Amino acid sequence: MASRKVVNIGAQQFDRLIEENKFYIDKTGFIREWWETGADVTLITRPRRFGKTLNMSMVECFFSNQYAGRSDLFEGLSIWTVPQNPEDKDYRHIQGTFPVIFLSFAKIKAADSKGMKYAMSSIIFEAYQKNRFLCEGDFLSEAEKRYFNSIEPGMEMEIAVDAIYTLSNFLCRYYDKRVIILLDEYDTPMQEAWISGYWDEAVRFFRNFFNASFKTNPYMQRALITGITRVSKESIFSDFNNPEVITTTSDKYASYFGFTEQEVFQALEEMELEQEKEGVKRWYDGFTFGSVTGMYNPWSIINFIGKNGQYDTYWADSSSNGLVSQLLQTGSINIKQTMELLMQGNSFETEIDEQVIFDQLETDENAVWSLLLATGYLKAEQLKRRGRLLKKVYTLRLTNMEVESMFVKMIRGWFRSTTEVYNEFIKALLSDNVKKMNTFMNKVALNTFSFFDSGTRPSQGAAPERFYHGFVLGMVIDLADRYKVCSNRESGYGRYDVLLKPLDKREKAFIFEFKVLDPDENELTLEDTLANAHAQIEEKQYAAELAAEGFAPAQLRKYRFAFQGKKCLIG
């Protein structure tokens, strides 16, 4: 860029960006690399706001015959460079030479299957209306014209399933050239179907739709599909013959979706913000695609530049993050414990299956971590292959400060209805006021207990533990400036539930033991449960870790939390 350009935040139309000479980082090299692979169907997954839609618009502008003669859109960009090597292909001659069908499922966010079907039929209707000229004259038979006119919002799904296949047929015959099909955000309706409870019905439709549109379509030249997640082959791609799948752990096309550090730093210099390089790296760096590190999400960078260097959680706040919040709220004890580690800057190892199986999210922890990796909230730092079957085990960590800040807001939001009461509990805890601790903890538990165990498969006996680990996550956030919060760690002869270790060693330290009333252990009252919890703290010597670090007995506070349903007694 020769001069400082205007930043168009949220722009997704390639032709408008170029025509208006707005801020743009050249990604047209993707066109060459994608075309040279020769793959019939390519699926590329990237987190949201990583330039997928803009790149799809770029591909449409390059190949579509509706943009024939528009070399002005690409002059000066990588794809329009005259090859220096005679063996390299010159792609300028194929610009604007193909019929293209461009679909986006971004708006299919329906609360039920009826709404999904109507939204889907409306998108197909729009594709037909863009090609209304096919009905002019005698090109189509009368029967074909009747079919064309039957494509409308609310049409039967039996018609919708084959509609893109049939439109490909019409366009291929008209132009005597096979069609390129572009599908953006293919998985949005699948995510909505899982959240809203009509997963099975959506799977039945989309399996048939994808099969007709992409697998059994002889009128298709190439297809490019983008989305956030790789929905399992068993769900909707079961009939596909080996589509090329590019995920966040693939090296291919790594630099074309998102900004590289070199591109970001060059943009900061050109926009007179070069003094912010280190801050931008600290806040927004961290995305990794395959072996390519140092990737940045375009949404945050464009907003940061557009707002003249103001730091904020732009990318993290660009979505409700409702699915992620729901999975963590109602997730297992292990999921909450792992989140505690992540929020304290640690990493963990887990096996990852990049095919996200949505109907296993509530029963398979690895599916949750796979989803968080695909959506960009976690980054893969290392890959190890273990065992005879060489299972893929990744080391995962929170992506960057922006993502960490998002999780802080999310976890605090879990206690929004009891924020004042929660804060009063923390004050009572730090001031040794056990009476008030009991008062406030019972209010918090009453209002949020089921909130942490409200999935489709509530866990009965595990509910109190899910509650207290959700509660501990809140303490990790709110006490981070004064305490190191540890949970389920070895100390003495066992594992304590929670330990609050002050950063200032002159302050008090806390040990918590959580226990559910158990009649099989002769516990008839919460007082009996408290007594057993106290005995466990002493017998297992949970204070050994603190004593070894020099904390005096007078500094230690040992609290037992006894639960019976939503009732809690602290002593």
C-alpha cells in the first residue's frame, strides 16, 4: 500500500474493497494454489472471522463469468503477476470464464427444523433468481421452466435436495462449461440444529443435499466449501469419495486465512501504529495452523487499526459464544478442572479427533476440546504420536490474551444473577466470618446449582461437584491478583479439593474440602458430613504442601463444605 488506506470493518465483498481502494492484504495466491491441487471438492475449516467469506468472494470474482473483463479487480495483486518462470501457469486467461454458484449458510440460524427448512429454501431461491435469464426464450423446456418456477421459499425439501444439482445442469448446458460451486459457512445450520434439538432431522436433509450437490453432480467442475468445524463424515459426508479436507492442524493454505505476523507488522507501519507491535503480538498473536505459527485473526487486527490502536476483545466479542459457555457450564468435573489450569496459564495434553461429532459433545470430553481447537479458543503447541496405533495427542493452551479475557467475562457471567452475593461470600471468606459465609454460599448455591448441571443428561450425584468446580473457576478469576488457586492436587497422603495459596506469604492460606452427605458413611445430617470432611483433611494431611512452603499453622484456614441437595453447610 503506497498510502494510508481507509479500513472497512466487516467488509466481505472483494470487488467493493478493491473498487473503493480500501485496506486489503493480498490473499489472491490462494486462487493459484487451490486450482493447481485439482481436487474436486475442498473443505477448509477455520475459526470465525478469519477471512473465509472474503476469500470466497475473491474466488467468485476471479472465476465467475459474471465478472468477465474485470481484470481491474486483480491488477497489482499476486494472481495477476506475469510468471517469470516459463513453467509456471499464467492464470489471467481464465479470469471470468466459469459459471459459478455461490451459496452461504451463514443466516441459517433457526430455532426449529421448520425454520431451518424455510431459510434453506430461501437461499436456494436466491441462487435461482440470480440466474433468471435461463427462463428466457426456448433454452429450457416447458417442464424445466415449471420446475424452475417451483423453486421458492417454503418449497418441499424433496425439491430442495436436488435444486443445486439441477441448477448446475442448466448452467452447464447454457454455457457449455461445467460449474464451480462455492459454499460458505456450511456448518452453521448443523451447529444450530444441535443447540436447538433437531440434529437428526437436519442430518437427514444435509446428507442428501451434499450428496446430490457435490458427489453425484457431473455438471460440477470444482467445489470449495468453508466452515468452522469439520462435521463428522458419518453425519453428512458419508457418501463423499475423499474430499480434500484442510483443518487448523493442516499446513496447506495456512497463510491465506488470517494474517501472518509479517503482514500485521507491515500494516501497523503503514497505518502509523508501529509502536504497538509488541502489544498487538501479546494480545492477538497465538493462532497456529499446522506448523505455521504467529497467525492473527483479521477481525481483531482490522478493528484495532480502524480504531487507531485501541485494545479490546474484538474477535472474542463478535459472537455470543453460547455453545462454548453451555459446554463448559454443564461439562464434567474434568472439563472444569482443566479450565482452571488453562485460566492459570497452563497447558494440558489430550487426544484430538478433528471430526467434530456434535451429538457426542455432552458425553465425550475430547469432542469438547476438539471443538474449542477448531473454533480458535485453544491452540495446538505440540503433537505427539503415542501407542501402537500412533494416536494423535496434542498439547493445548489458551490462544492469547484476547481469548483469556473472553473466558474471564464468560465465567463471571455465570454468576451474574448472584454477583453481589458471590462478592459478599468472598469478603466473608477473607475476613473469617463463617456465619456470613454460610448465608451467602447458600444463596449462591440455590441460584446457580442447577446452572452447572443443566445439560440434557444431568448427572445426579456429580451435580454438587460440578457446582463447586464452577464456583472454583469463579475464584480463579476473582482472586487471581492475590491467590494462586489450585484444585484436586496431591498433598500429604491424598488430594485436596481446593487450596488458595496467597501470593503474599504473610497472608492467610485456605484449604477447602467439599463433601456430599452420604448415608452409607453413617452421615444423617450435614454436621455429620462436616465432621467426616474435617477428619479427612487431618488424616490426609492436606496442609503438608503449605507447611513445606513455610506457612505457619496460624495462617491456615481449613473449611469443609457439606452439601445435601442445594443446601450447604460450611464449618
